[in-house]
Amino acid sequence: MSDSTSTPTSRFSFTKVITKNLDGLAAFYETVFGMRELQRVRSSVNAEPIEEIILSISGDMASEPVLVLFNFLERPPLRESDTIVGFIVGNLDETLVRLQKAGGKVVESPKIHDEGGARVRVAFGADPEGRLLEIVQMS
């Protein structure tokens, strides 16, 4: 239970995606969505070695949520992912072309949705590891 007089000081700041191919997946997100590598981290979690790459579109970790590609160095790769990573893009068709050229695939072709007075085009893709991507173009 929270105190109704206090002001929350938290904000959403990142999503971590577990992968075995840090460099390959970073190249995919850089090519398709224009993300840039901000930082690489080598550390440990509960005495288990990890490595991660922090990606951002703006190049600034403080101004927007970032995507963190995360690898447990001594664990086998995951077989499935329950994560869907979403992007809002300026041109959905061009993004889907880049996605396919970079090794991803289109899972569902663009559809138009009219919801709450907003018209959007939505497609689903998959990155090279099969992780679902929801890609939205606002109209």
C-alpha cells in the first residue's frame, strides 16, 4: 500500500532481451531501427558472468527507454522468448524492407487499425532469433 501524499520517483527506463549473439543482434537493431550502441558492460549477476550492450535511438540513456541486449556467458541459449519489443516508426514499409535485409522476417503484414480516434498501421516481424517485434506507424 502506498502513501497517497508521496510522489513517485520512478520511471520506466529499459527492457533487457536475453541473447547469445550480442553483436549480431546489436547489428540487426542498429540497421533496422537506427539504434546506436551506448555502452558495453561486463559484470556478474549472482556470481554468474554476463555481458550486455545498451542500445538507444537518441544516443542518450536519460531521455528515453533503452534496449539492453543481455547474455549470461555460461548458460545455454534460450529456446523461446516471451518478449515482444515494440517500435513506432516513420515509414513502416521501409522498416519492413530493412528488417528482411538484416535477417529478420515479416510475421504479419501491415494492417490498419482505427482505435480511439487514432489511425495506425501495425505489422509484426521477428528478429533473427525469432523474437516478436510489433512495428507501428502512426497516421
